Amino acid sequence: MVRGERRPRSAGAPPAPARRLTLSRRRWVIGGSLLAALLIVAGSFAIAEALRTGKAPARIAIEATPIASFDNRDPSKTRFGVLEFRGGLVLKSKYESFGGISGLHVEPDGARFIAVTDRGSWLRGRIVYQDGKPAGITEAEMAPMLGADGKPLAARGWFDVESLTERDGMFYAGIERVEQIVRFDYRRHGLLARGEPIAVPPDFKSLARNKSLECLTSPPKGSPLAGNLIVVTEQSLDGAGNHRSFLIKHDQGGDEVERFSVKRSDDYDITDCTILAPGDLLLLERRYSQPRGVAMRIRRIPLGLIKPGALVDGQALIEADLGHQIDNMEGISVHRNAHGEIIITVMSDDNFSVIQRNLLLQFALVGE
């Protein structure tokens, strides 16, 4: 087909929004079939990449295409429950390590961010705004996450980094492949910080393989449960079919541990979490099935409900399917903008697949 030529639409062709939904669903059905194969080879790719890549951060270029509307069926719609869509970006880069974004932290200024990837890399950069909407990414850098010995974590098989949280200049990352939490002194050493494993509960070893440390967060000082790491597993379920969850008193080296459960509903799995100060836990969730494709949900749970032995649940702030601009959403973070609004940022993990996308989406919490 000649560039610029428009293919005529047959009389029986569906309208554009319906075609977009069909293509999105087809992309995710194919993606589900390929995902298992991708996971099998991801480990060998991560190790080879870690051995080949140097330790020094590399400046990379990220192409960012704005997402004008969130709802493909009604592009004019901006309000979704208590959330208002503020904009988004489709992110691409020619840098071979880019992709697989699975944990996210946005700094209080709302611009600087740091993320982790499945293959054990750091990604940091700056979100550029135009009229309050994300418009691009600048100052982007990537580097391998280092272990205590100064070598890339992935080189020793410590990849599938799935979660990230910050506390007092320290970053804590959850690694599914080995069910381990690693602490980095980012304030002092930046992307060259070396990861020190912390003590974790012995029952981490009984968690379902590749379905565990997706949610890791630390309530700030003054919040309920301050001083704890909160862990909610992706799909490691208790006897009642709910998400096994942990409170780890990491100030004491991880020796003091309590357990609770998060209600599993509507076949959603946990993919990340963050704290909505001063007193709520936000859970990012994903559901996938072959007929329907992928869906996303954000659930809000009061921290005050979380107690040893408790089963907790909360309100859904938003639920979206392939009729919306979503993909495999795996990272969530919260900040306040210059106007004092609460902004929720979510990012997707493309699994390093050509049929998936790296998305950055932002919503304002306005319905309260």
C-alpha cells in the first residue's frame, strides 16, 4: 500500500472504535499465548544482558507519544469514578534494555521518577508536562541493579524485579525469582548503589513461583503502620483463596513479621501498590483471560484495617478493560502537583514483546 493512501472501508467493516477494540483484544490473545514462552527465555536474556552491560548508567533516548483520551469508545470522556484522566504517553526506545517496567516511584515534584525492570535494571528520568499533561520524558538513564558484590543482580540469577518502594533515601526492591527483598542506599550512591538483602519471613519460600512479590510499599512517618514494609502477593493465595500478605518491621532487620490477607475478587491479581498518605493502601490489579484480554483495577484499602490475622478489602477507584488505553499495568505511584491535587501515575510492563506497549498514565483523584 502506498504511503498516504487510505484503504477504503468495506460496507461490513466495523466503525473505528470497534476496530480498535478488536485489534487490542487480538493483540492480547496472541500475547497471552506468547507470554509463557517469553518468561522461559527471559531469565537467560537477563543474565546475558547483565554480563554484557557495563555498570555505569547509560543516557538513553525515549520517544514519547501522547495519549489524548483514555476511553476508546468515548474519547471525550475524562471522568472515571473518582478519578479524572490527565493524560498519558506511549514510550519507546531503541536502547535494548528498555522495557519490562514493573515497579515505579515518582518523586514529590511529580517530574523525577525511578523504576525497575523485569531484567534487573534501573530506569530513571524526568516527566515533562505541558498544560498539566505528560508530554515527554527527558534525562533518561538506565543501569543494571548491583548486588552487594558490585556485580549485576541478574548475573547471579536475581531477576524478575517486580516491586519498588522508597523510605528515607533507601530503595527496597522485591525480586520474585528468589523471593527476596533487597535494600539500596540510593541517596548516597544513586544508580551505583549496591543491594543488601534484608531478612525476610521463612514462608516466602512457600510462595507461588513468579506470583509473589509484586506489591511492596512502606508507609511514611506519621502514617498507620509506619516503620513496616507491606508485602501483598500477586497470586500466592491462602487456604481461603485470598492474597497472602505480610508486615515486616524492617527497622529491626526484618525479624518481626506479622501476616494478614487481602481479599481476592473477580479473578484480579495484584501487580503493584503504593501509599496514599496519610492512611490508605492503593493496590494496582490486573486480570487476564483469553476471551476478554486484559483489565486493570485500582483498589483502595484503609491502612487502619491492616492488622495481624486480618482479611482486608476496599473500594475500587477505577476499573478498565481493552476498551481503554491500558496494557499490562504493573507500576503505580502517587504525588501531589503544584495545585495540591493527588496524582496517580501507572505504568505498564510490555514483557519485552513487540505486541505490547510501555504506557505511562496519570489520573487525578477528584471525586472526594
